[in-house]
Amino acid sequence: MRIGVDAKCFIGNMTGVGNYCFNLLKELVTIRPDDEFYLFAHKDFALDLKHCNKFVSKGPISKSGIIWLMAQGPGLLKKYDIDVFWATTSLLPPNLNGIGTVLTLYDFVWRRYPSTMPFLFRTALALFSKRSIEKADRIVSISNSTAAEVHAYYGRIPDTIIKPGVSPMYAKRSDQEVSAVKAKYNISTNYNLIVGTLEPRKNLDAFLRAYSDLAESSDVDVPSLVIVGGKGWSNGNLLTRLQRLEQRGLVHRLGYVPEEDLPALYSGATLFFMPSLYEGFGMPVLEAYSCSTPVVVSDIPALHEACCEHALFHGTSYEGIYDMLELIFRGKIVPQQPVTSLVDWNWQSGAKMLSIAIDEAAAAR
């Protein structure tokens, strides 16, 4: 079988969606050694997997990944005689008659918090999501939370739920490894950690206001905050606030870091925070869990699911965040130690479920 993959998520520094798809694809290639995999994108990418052929379509129309997918996708898939197409970025190109399709859905930010997304992407999702969900032979959701939204918005129940797994590299690291990574990034004190792209949905502006206001209280000891993640979009005010807090020494912003440094950064943190307004799942929570770091997250359905209820949950408003931080830093509440045995899903089992979905999509055509 020839399996086509939308590889746009592998362009540049990979974040949540890219890491999710890469880890599934890596296992999928292993369990389907007789199949051919064709990776399609509008720009070059560094991903190099055994048994995968890479096709990069360049030209004037390729500047936008969405326009490329809709305009050139159908022709490319038919040119290379693709049997099943895995749509990794929530949209199907049109006119895929005779080609089986598997559509992965992560979240509905464009419906819930449209102002937090780039205009072109949210417009494309608004225009093409309904058709994509109706036409897909099989739908994969990354969480029960997202599956419930698919059903609520479109009346279709996803065929499979494949939750993110955790790479074996995410494990508690030694004091020596933690010291080495702290020295590498010039972290000299105890710290708390946030990992995520600097975008409005992550709710960092409200979190930083609460964190800095509490730090200004003379009787409260607030550790420094290390933030890992790319610049994102629509964050001018946030970047200004971050610069001020960096000058004060309260925040240490690292930007995008190599994945191999993340386990030690997680392991060295006193607490991991994820104050998002909305998530489809929340992969960094699992990574922090696996490194034995207690987590404090916003009170939203996806994070309850990701944490298996073993976390501290706060409201998403400034007041909700401030109240929880005050309880923690005044010692009135103690974050729970992670119970890693509760996380019973992994990339191998996820790839097997995806493989079944691919076979079913092929049979549907």
C-alpha cells in the first residue's frame, strides 16, 4: 500500500502537532514494513525516516501551506498513486475520489478562541472543516475532550481516539544532568517551568501578571520562571511584559530548545505550569509527569484528562491563577507528586490504532 502523509507539520522547529505525528509515523513505518510512505509538503523539512519518500512542492503557490494543500494536494496524491492519505493538519484537500482518507483532529481553537489564531489558518478551518469531517473515511481524535467537541459541532463520533504518548527519553534525570543543563542555559537558581509556544491561547499574559504581582509581595518567596518555546504570534504585549520581567530577573526565557535538553529541564523544575485557556490534550503535562515534576494547570477538560486528575487546577482568570499561586507559595497547599503509572498509553499502541484506521480507510474505497 502507498500511504501519503501531509508533512507540513514537520516544517521548521516541531511543536505539539509535529511531535505527535512524527512519533506515530516513526512507529507506523516499523509495523508496516511492506508499505511505501510518501511525505508531502510545500517547503523543505529535516525529517528523515527510513522507508519514507519525501516530496517537496516548491513554487509561487507554495508560500501558504493551506493554499498548497487545497490546490496541489489532489494532483500530487493522484500522480504518485496514493492509496490512503493521512491528513495530519485537520484538513482534507478536495477531489480525492478513490483515495482513502484518515483525518486527525486536535482541537477547535478556531471555534472556541478564534482571535488567538492567525487569520489565514482560522479562516481555512472555518471554510473547510465541515467538508473535511464529512468526507473523511476515518477520523482520529487526540483526546476524549476533542472527540466530544467533534460530536457536538458536527454530529460525528470519531472512529478512534489516539492520545499522545511519551518518548522513553522523558524520565527523571540525575542531579549532574540537571546541573549541566542549568549551566548551559545560565540558570543559577531554583525555578518553575512553562513549555509552550508564546501564543494567546496559552494564557501567559494573565499568568505572568499574577506571578509577578505575587513576587512583589515582600513576604512571599517566588522562584524564577523558566519559559521554553518559540515566539508564536499575536503576542506583542506579552513580549513587552516578558522583557520587563527578564530585566527584573524573575523570568528566564530560553526560546526553542533541542528536545534532548527538555528532560533535564523538566527534572530540575520545582513545578510545571500550564495555564492554557484551551487545549486539545496537553503533551507537555505527560512529559513533566514522566520526569517526576508536579504539575499545576488550568481547570479545563483536556488537562483533567491529560493529568488523570492528579494535579492542582486553577481558574483561567488572573484572579484564579493568583489565588492558586498564593496558596502554593505560602505553603497552604502542596502540589501532588505525579503518578506515572496512571499514564497507560504510548506511541506503539497509538501507531497500531492508526494502522487499523488506515486499513479501514483503504477498505472503504
